[in-house]
Amino acid sequence: MKASKFIKFLRNGLFLVLVVSLVLILSCAGYTQQEVKAIRHTNSWPCYLDPAVGSDYASSIALCNLYDSLVFPNPDGSVKPWLAKSWEISEDGLTYTFELVPGVKFHNGDELTADDVVFSLERILTIGEGYGYLFTANVEGAEALEKYKVKFNLKKTFGPFLGAVVRLYILNEKQIMANIQDGLYGEFGDYGKGWLVTHDAGSGPYQVKEMKTEQYLLMEKFNDYWAGWENKDAPQYVKEIGTTEAITIRTLMSRGELEITDQWQTSENLAAIEQISNTEVSSLFEGSVLNIMLNTKKPPTDDIHFRKALAYCIDYQQIIDKIFPGSCPSGSIASSTPGYNPNLKPCILDLVKAEEELKQSPYYGNLEQYPFELYWVSEVPDEEKVALMIQANAAKLGIKVNIVKVPWLSLIDVLAKTETTPTGSVIFVSPHYAEAGSMLESRYHSRSCGTWEQGEWLQDPEIDAMIEDAIASIDQKERFQKYYAVQEKIAELSPTLWILEQAVKQAYRSDYIVFPAEEDVKRGKLCNPVMGYNFYYRDFKVFPERAQRPYTPFKP
């Protein structure tokens, strides 16, 4: 090769290197600007996307982001207009007429009308699962008066009706009917239940991009959301990941592949995660109560004296201090829930009283023949610690406690029948709307027997009548006084060991995530007591450009 050609070759090669280098530098310099705003959050699975099926924590988060309701819950327990811009209530409290916001679009572009509201109500009344219990006993039906006007007819007065309407999520009737399969509901087939396992038919701020039923739910921002996007820093994507496994969570956080953990991590694991740079632990009171549900139809917990003996033998404060620091004692209703009875004092450890009660039980003297079987949820390791502490104290009275570890779905299955329900079940429960009536009905009314929310099988006609009378009261002050009486009556029966009101704790990346509920609490404000709504992602803010190491950008 001649010298001139060689020099030309070097120059061209050098130029090529400079061009490639410049491209790399520019791409790196602009990388943070191109990063996707996303939140990755772990949760206990399963997650149901069907508003007529889902009612647990993970499902409630999904539903309030994928769908809209006529009204929206406020942290103080009130509601504000949402899909309904206004409403009128008849003098007898039996008719509610809602004027809808015109021009609301479902995710597929169809317009939301009064017909969709009627369809959604009829569907949840027919299927009767999930949040259906809020409406089946109280609502006769609905009719579309005009394109944007719908009237609800109640069977009887229902004081907290507007609060309950938060759980009536509106589906696209046309889309559901286009995706029905063979099923149990006549001309409606399966009512779209099969299709809704992996799809949504909503108008909410987020839409399903991908659903892997055993793994995760990926939601994508709905850019044409009818209520707009005043918050320009809301996440473009949200990934709900179905795991609570401690090592997995810690690994994800340490790699910067997770923004917010689930609420089921142990205090030890949270402490370890908090050592990761730019990580904080939030603490929210959402009305969640840790219950040990006692099967009142199976020996030995069918006896009230045995149940009271168990209640007095628990060291509640030790459980709070050692396992759930920051939580507080509780009764059937958490102190953060409107309508709780402040005059009721939570039970405390008293082994003398425990023995006195036990001696009045017909099982006393034959305790070895009647062991107390206590189930705890495998996805929540702290529940085992609670069970072990109860086991140790109960042994002082001669009560044998057999501890059984079960997956959440398995526990749901065994709670479906009286005979398979264990004598004790460790379960957290939160309000479905922001009043004590929600917890009282879902926990202790006979209608909830066979669901995961009532392992007591109380089936007490007097309690049922008192709950029905309370929620039928239109005047809130009167209604709350009746809630007080129901709580007192339930406390007398001791169907549950109310362990504590949970301080819900989750680790999150504080360097680039603004967690609205946690920010409100820091300012002395209330967080939302309605399950799921503290994860209304439209209000979150994500600043990936502020992320410090460790951080792994989300790739859709």
C-alpha cells in the first residue's frame, strides 16, 4: 500500500472511530431523558381483573387503576364526583339518580353511557362474587333514563350507599358481550369472566398491556384518559409482580429493579432493605386489622369460654413490639376507620382471667382431645411468628396449638365450607369502603360466610339484624351509634382474636418516586382508608433522571 493511501486509510478509520464515539456519547448523554417512567411493585397473588370477582388487596389495586366508578373515595371517608358529575337522592332514600360526565372513553375508544352502568350493576348482582355483596342485599336494579343519566332503585335504605358505589366499577358492555364464552349465565354465557382473566374492559387511567396470571400484571398509561393527566410525572407503566418472597424482594431492590415492595415483608427484611441507598420505609394506617378468625361451629372454638381463654392468653403488645412495630391494639374495627367505637378497650394479656374462662369450658379437663388448629398464610412469614407466640402462651394453659402453613389460595378454598374451615385462621382484612359498616358486614354478616373474610361462621341472626339496621340508617350520626352497638355485641361473643391494627409498611425508592399517601402522612394528613386506593398510580410521580445507584431502568 502506498504511503498516501495508507494515510488516507488511517484518516478514514480515525474519522469512523470519532463518529462512533460521538454517537455513543450523545446516546449516553440523552439516555436518562429517554428512560421510561415506571413503577414496579410486588404484591401477594392472585390478582383478579374482573370487577365482579376481585376483592383482595392486589385485585383492588388493579381495579381502581383499570376502571372508574361513579364516585371517588376521599381520605376522610367522603366521596367526590367522578364518572357522575352530580346526583340526586329521593326523600325516602330509595332512589339515586346520577348525571354522567359525557364523552368518557373506554380503552378501546367506545363511549361510556348509562347503559354501561346498568350492565355493570346487573352483572355484579348476577355473578354475586367479589364486591357484589355490597349491592345484592340492598339494590333492586338500575335503569338508563337518558344517555348520560342513570337511576338506581334500592330495595331498602342503605346509608353508606355512595361510599359503596366506589366499588361498582363500570365495564364496557359491548366489549364484554363480544368476548363471552359458554357459561352459567344463559344468554350472557360466562359474562366475559374468562376473557377478563387477562384483559380489562375499563375506562381507568391505566389499561392492561400484559397479564401473566401466575407472574405479573403490566399496566400502561391510557393517554386519552377522560380526566386528563395534569400530573405529567405519573408512571407510563406499572408492573404488579406476584411475589412476596423475601430473598427475591431484597435482590430486586438491591439491583434497582423494584420501586416499591409489598406490605408483607418482615420487619427484619424491611430493615435490611432500608440499608440500600435511597430507600425508605413508609408506614400507613389503612384500617387493616390482623385477625385470628375462630370457627364458632367446630370444637373447641364453638365454646365461648374457650374463645375468651384464648383471647386473654395472648401477649398483644409483645406481638406489636417484636413483629409489627408501629402498629397499635385493635378491636373488630380499626381506629382509623370512620365509625369505630372508641369506648371499647382492646383485650390484653391476663393469664388469670384466661384460666378462669377455660375452667368454664366443657372442654376443660379434656384439652388434649381438642387441639387448636391454627392456619397461617405462607406468603406472609410474620404470621408464623404470631402463631408461634400464641402457641407458647396457650401451652401455659394446657391448650395444644397445631400450626399449619398454607398458601393463600389454599386457605381461600378451605374457608369455603364450615367443615373444612380450621379452628383458627390468621388473616388481615381492610375496609372495602370508608366506614365501619363495610368491615362489620363483610366480616360478621351471615352473607359473608364461605368467603375468605369470615372464617368465624358466626351466623348470628341478632348480629345480622343489627348490621342491617345500622347500614339502613341514612343519618350518619345515628348510623355510627348503631355501629358502636354492633361492635359491642360482637366483642361479647369473642368470635375473633383481634391482634392489632396494622401499620402497613413498604420499602420504596425515595430518590425518584413520590409516594402520595406517604407524603400526606408526613404532612399530618390522612391516607385513604379504602383498600387499594393508596396505590392509585395516576397520583404517583416518577423522576428516573434523579435515580441513584442501584438503578435498572424499566424496559417495556
